[in-house]
Amino acid sequence: MAINLYRIDDRLIHGQVVVGWGQPLNVRFLVLVDDLVASSDWEKELYRMAIPPEMEIYFADVGTAIRDHARYASDPRPGLLITGDIGSMYRLVKGVKAIGSVNLGGIHHRAGRAEKLRYIFLTPDEERQLHELEAAGVEVTAQDVPSARAVPLPEVLDGDSL
Amino acid sequence: MNDAKGGGTDQPRAIVVGHGEFAGGLVSAVGQICGLADKLVVLSMMGMTPEDIEGAIRAELARTGAKVIFTDLPAGSATLAARRIVHDDPDLILVSGVNLATLLDFVFNTAVSPTEAARSAAERGKASLIVVGR
């Protein structure tokens, strides 16, 4: 599979993704899955200008990403797929059924969310969706940068790593 | 977020935003070298959502009247937030990839508008990158 990392990060394209993960994984293409971004030429241009020239970026809404996932996965280049929220990744995983692991990279504080790690805040509904993913056989871990320890979902939800 | 201390009495002319302690460190260095750190406002974005970063930059621009935003990394969250802000206000200017030489040139160049000074400082910053050795 050419997609080396499936990441949930509300910042979408940013330093940790492009440099922190992009360099050690030698990422050559990004798939940004977000319904809002995919529908806006301005948003797409904004993110396109943020990536280095050696990377290609594809934009897709969740439905398109489900349809085109096999094409991304058969790309011989190393790739990284990112969503900005748990709900989008949840829908993608349910639609594709070939995603074995999901990385929680950054889900920050908003009303209704409780702190689990310094970079992970979750609502009860988001917790439920992550539980469902693991129950379906998807490994869910939290890891902001490659040098950090991958924290398993039960440990994340316990909040013991705070 | 904190205002950097240094010499001078005018309002800050630019906001500096970066990862970790980068912005604070750069502005601290400006203060140490020339005492003009108070021409710059430091914004830390640690632990902030993109919306928070954008809101914090907008708030500092409104508070200080600054017309220039310096950010560290073209792919960074702060740069993306600043690009949204500059898109909305053509009187503002963003310089990404800031370094110490850029900021030093900027704070000394009071003969032109802050936006013109920022363009000039960006060129100085690019030229300051040198490689020595084989």
C-alpha cells in the first residue's frame, strides 16, 4: 500500500505533516480529504502553495476519496492521507475497508471536548467513533511526530498520558 | 502571547509568529543586538487550532495597527492563517521563512512604510543565507 500514514489533524497541511512526517517517510504525495476544502478553489490553492515542490497533492471530499482510494493505494510513491476531523476519517474507513491503522495527530480544544493528550481533545461522540474503528480492527494510535511514542487508543482515552 | 521588550517608543510594526519558541527567540535576539525588539510582537501558536491562530493574529493586528506578519515556515499553520488574513486585507503583507537578518533589516528601516520595509528585509534575509566549506 502506497499510503504510509492515515492521519487526523485539524490543522491539515502544516509543519508536522509536511516536514515532521513528510521527510522521514519520504512522502511524495498527499491526499487531503475534506468536504469543505474540496469544494473551494481558494482553499485548494492555499494548501497547494504550502507544500514543497517534490510533493503532489490531491484534494477529495470523503465520497471521492472512497471511490479513488484504490488509485491512491496503488501509487508506487509513498503517500500520506489526512483528514481534519474524526468524522471524515470514520466515514472513509467505513467506506474503504482497507485501512489498517489511523494516526491521531492533532485534535485541539473546542467546546465539548475533553483533554486526553496535550494535542488530543475529544467529545464523547468522537470517542465512540474511535472505539468503533478499533472494534472493526483498525489500529488507532496518537502520535504527533515520528520521534514520539505511539500511544494506543485505550491509553489515550484513559487520559493517563497527560 | 507576549510583547517583546526592547528599546524605542513607537507602536510595534510587525507580528512574528512561529513554531515552539522560535518567534520569541528571534525577537529576543533582535532586542539583544539592537534594542528594537519592541517594534515586534511575538505570537506563540503552541496548542492552538488554525482558527485560534488566525483569531490571535487578527486580534494583534487590530490592537497594534501592524501591517506586517512574519512567519517561520511556508507550510506552517501560522503561514496558512496569515495568508487567509492577507487575502482579506490587501494593505497587509506576509513574509514567510523569516530569519534574524530579515528582522534586523526590518526594524532599522523606518524611512519607508512597514510593508516596503518588509519586502526589502525579505531580500536581505535571503541574501544572509550563506554556505561556507566544500
